[in-house]
Amino acid sequence: MYAEFGDIDRTAASGGVDLELNRSLQALAVAIRVRAVPWIRDVVPALCGIALHFDPFHPELPESVLEVCRELLEECFKSASKFEDSGRTVEVPVCYDPFFALDMEEVAAATRISAQNIQKVHTSTKHWVLMVGFSPGQPYIGGLDPKLSVPRRATPRTRMPMGAVAIANAQTAVYPYETPGGWSIIGRTPLTVFDPARDPPSLFAPGDRVRFVAISRDEFEKLL
Amino acid sequence: MSLRIIRPGLLTTVQDRGRHGLQHLGVVPCGPMDPVALELANALVGNRDGEAAIEFTVLGPEIAFEADALISLCGALFEANVGGVPVPANRPVFLPKNSVLRTGRALLGSRGYLAVAGGIATEPVLGSRSTYLPAKFGGLEGRLLRAGDALPLSEGISSLSLKRYGNLENRKVMAGLRTVGWSAPALTLPEREPITIHAMEGRHHAHFDAASQRAFFEATWKVSPDSNRMGFRLVGPVLARAEAFEILSEPACFGTVQVPANGLPIALMADHQTTGGYPKIAEIAAADVPRLAQLAPGGSVQFARCTLEQAGELRRALRQRVDSALRSLAWDYQA
């Protein structure tokens, strides 16, 4: 149903996401989508690979679909413009108050950085969207300062609060829905991350730059 | 014109062909668990392919029709009657207004589809009427149908539907129902259990220990009652990785078999997450996904190893069977 061309060895070697690769995958996804191949339903740029989802019963689906996909990827890779990001910077107001930052103390203990400094580092570094997935609009945001890196929690929460801003390894996530999640919560945004009635429905798209802006609980309530 | 749900049955939702093209924003297509059955159901009433219909699971709904309607029941074989007269599956059936269609338990298979000429006309969300239960949008308010719901029907019935509809309306009543003497073949019903489902080795298959690599293709797996439209949890031997390592989240699809930390595989179904961080032991051949979807909780399945080329052959063979079934429907309702 789909063919994937990842770069698992490179990933394993670097222990994380190769940012150059991630950016070129996003350019590649745009180039493939422009082709509008009738049997390709979805082009999903991921952290270190790209997924082409096709209609398995489409009348025009070629017999040697893997070969055709490889050729398509090669051609598009050549034609893909050198990555230029979406030009968008998404400003995300985050309340880092202990009321919302349920795991801040644990992160502070693990990283030996005070809650106040965690907030300072998180809001002053440049972040960008590596991938959107898991649930509608949920961004995997790269650029987390290595000083703040913590592993996923041993026991995931069964319900993350809507709007939870959470970190794990080298990334930040913002939870659009109350879904299970194993990342450490350091704050919460009042913004609606995904709204199918809004245009565009998703606050984040792959390639967006992200800036986190600290807000108070009062400001959080007002923006809600 | 609308349908009224008197009794909803189980896991009853509105589904059309699905919400494709948005997976890069984390939006999964949803759509029918058994797309072949939906395609046949729509064709029988003259709808365009992919029109919205009602999907139900194991226990069917009871539905009142406020106006004359041309319907078809496809997919799993359900007990079904109108005023005590059995309603045959896989045929176009004319129901006069104020009919009440009562469906009961699934006798074979688990997912039933009720298509109505014109299609269900709930408001499309992001280009589709499919119900997205985890994100609560699409279909009717993004939720399961319940008693008292009114589902709007499209006023724009296709010319093909009108032709067939008129033909049946004037037909003699046969055994209390206006229908035809032939039926479309059911192409996705499960054969004797354990059913055999073809699967390719997944991207992380080699990372499992040797016993687990074998066990996946040798064991008989049971579908856990804990299964839903997001995934089928499979109960069998616990699968272990040769060594623990963390996998970066990556795209998954309808038919991916992933293995979470507890070692019991999950076959991802129509409402799966777009990306996941669990290792993938297998990818189910697209042609066999609808038959797996028809397996009820408690049902058993064995996985037969196949190559990408074999999966392609299975896919083309199924397409041919669907096409020949559709061609046989292109006749007028004379037979």
C-alpha cells in the first residue's frame, strides 16, 4: 500500500534526525505533490524518510510500482528546489506555570537546570517543524537545546491535556487532542492546534519555523 | 429526506471513500474498513464510487425510511428484514416510505454496509464525509450514530439510480419486497478460520529475534475484543526484539503490523495514527486487508509470507474480480 525510502542507517549512526536530510525531504514532498500522480494519494515527509501512499486499486497503478516510485523520487529530487522553508514562523504562546507544566520538576532534576532557565532556553532557541503526524496537526518540532534533552517517560500518560507542550530527546511536541503520550510536559498553549473548520486547519505544517513565547496564566485564560 | 436511526447497532458510522491527501498534516483517511464491500454497495444502487454509506459492526442497526428508497446491504452477512420479510444481501432492494429495516447479528463476517441511492448527505469535513472517531469530526458530529439520529439523504440521485429505482418500483412484489432475482458476489467474506492473510516482512522484521520472526508467520493469532477501527490487537505468542532500541516515529498505513513494548502485535486499520514509533514486523498485502477487516473479535488468522510482487498479483486479481462483478451489474434490472 505504500513504499518508503528512509535512511535508517544514517539515523542510527547520528542517533537522531539529520536536519539537512529532513529539509530536503520536505522539498522532495512538495516536488512530488506538484506532479499530481493520479494513483498517489498521500505524500508524507517524515523525520528521516518519505512515505508515498497509493490507491492500491487505482486503474492506472503501474505493475512495477516500486520502480516507478524510485524513478519518480530520483527525478523529483533533482528538480526539487533547494530547500526554502515555508517562510512562516508560527509563534506559540506557552504558559510554563507549574499549574500546567506537570513534569517541569522532573525535567529540572534530570537536566540540573532550573524551571526558570528551562523556560528561558526553550523560548530563546530556534525551532522548526520536522514532521506532522500521530494525530491531526500534531507537530514534531526539532531544535530543542541538547541541554534540555530527556528520554521519553517510562510510563506514558493515558491522556495528555489538550495543548500540552512536551519534550523528549531532541524534540518538542504540542498535543492537539487528549491522546496518550509519553513526553514530559513543560507547559501548555491556549491555541487550537487543529480545527477542521479553519483554513488552514493545521496551525503547523512541515518546514514552519516555530518560536515559543512565554505567557502568564492570566494571558493564557484570555487567549483561550 | 432522511433516515432515522431507531437502534444504532455497534460501532455504526458514516463512511465514504475517505479523506485522502492530508496525512502530511496528521489526518488519517478513515473510510471503510472493507472498501470492496462499500464499492459494491454503492454500485448496486447506482451511486458513484466512494459515496457515503453506513458502516456497522457485528450487530446491525434498525433504521426507518421517511421516503421511498433504493438500498443495498453488502459486506458481512447480517440478519435483516423489513416487516418480517427477509432482505437479501448484495442486491438492490426498493423500500417504500415508512419502511423499517431491522438488521441483527452478523452471520458471516463482521462489517456491514448499507448504501442508499443518492448517498448519505451529512456535511463533508475537509473534503470527506467519513467519520473520524479519534479526532471527533466528519460523519455525524464525528461520533458513532445513536438512536434518534436523523441522517440526511442526497436529493441529487444519479440518473442510473433513477433508472434502476423506477424499474424496481414498478416491479411485482416478490415475497413482499421489490428486488431482483440475482445478487452480486460477496468478495471479502472470511472463509473457514483461521483465515489466511498475506503479509510482507516489515521494515523492522530483521530486528526481532529468530523465534519471533518465525512465530509471526507460524502462529495462529486471535483478534482481541479490544480491537476497533484504529487497530486489531492480535493475541498469540509474545514477540521480542533481539535487542532493545528506540525507533524514531515514522509513517504507517492501513495494514501495517506494529509491535508495541508488550510484544503483542497490532494490525493498523482504517483510523490508525499517521505515524508511529513502534517497530513494524509486517505489512499486510492490500488485497487481503478487507478480508482481515471482516474478521470479528475472537476470530483467528494466520499470516502467509509474500513478496511485494506477489502482493501486487493479489491486488490485481482482486481488482479483476471486483471489475467483473461491477460489469455484471451494468445490466438493467431485467433478470
